[in-house]
Amino acid sequence: MMMTTTTKIMMMMSNSCGLYAECVATSDMRYYQIDFLVMMLPVPPRIPGSRTDTDLSVIVRRPIRMECEPTGVPEPEITWFKDGQIINVEENLFVRVLRGGRVLQVVAAEVRDSGVYTCNAQNIAGQERRKYKLQVHGEEYVCTNACGSLCSARYRQIQERY
């Protein structure tokens, strides 16, 4: 009489992938081994709220956050854009990318920060985008000294606060 067994992987994780062997012994002392390979198929990224653009507004010099929580297999890489250009946080002291790209924070918004921000989530199975339309309300803060150079004291003050 042949017995049948079922192997179940209850919580499939990326480290669950691999080659499995299931052994069966019979009464006539024969040994049977069944090998099977478990693979995770890629799943394209999905971002909640990506079907519609999100309108945001903030008062000048106030912080604002945009969140992007994609799912997918393998885990998607997240890239942020402003008006179609990749955001470089090294060049902009008042923009931070937090939680592995899942949050974009404008620390002290200025009128020039108004625009369309896009979270792009991508993996080998595809990509998805979520757009935020940000409007910053108020007057632009311009600080110049007698020589016309930008004052740095105000920016240091803002940086220390955040």
C-alpha cells in the first residue's frame, strides 16, 4: 500500500525557495525519493492609491510627507521624482527619503517645491507609480546680504529644527 503525503509551506518567504526532498519507504525496503523545486514567481509592484493622483497642499516653511507603500515579489525598488526628474537628496538639504524610500519628506516647504512628485516602484515583474500634486502656499523666503549672496543662517536654523 502506497501512502501519499503533502508538504505545505504555510508562510512563503523568499528564503523558503529551494530544492526539497520527500522520502518514502515501503515495506519491501525499497527507498524512493521525490525531489521538487519551490520557486517564488515574480509579482509586479502594486501601490495603494496609485489609480488616482493625490492633491496635497502645505503652508510655506512647514513640513510635508508623501508615503509610498508598494508590495511585490521581489521587493520593489523605490525611486522618487519631482516634475519628471529624479530627486537627489544630496543636492537638496530640505528633502529626505525615509524608511527605505517609502516616505519622502519635504522638511521646510518653499513655493519652488510645488510640483508633481512621483513614487516609482519597480522590480523584475514590472513597475507602478503613484503621483502627488503638491501646492505650497505663501511667500517665497529670500534672504540676501549686502553682497547678494544667499544667507545661510536661516537654512542652518531650519536644519537644526528638523
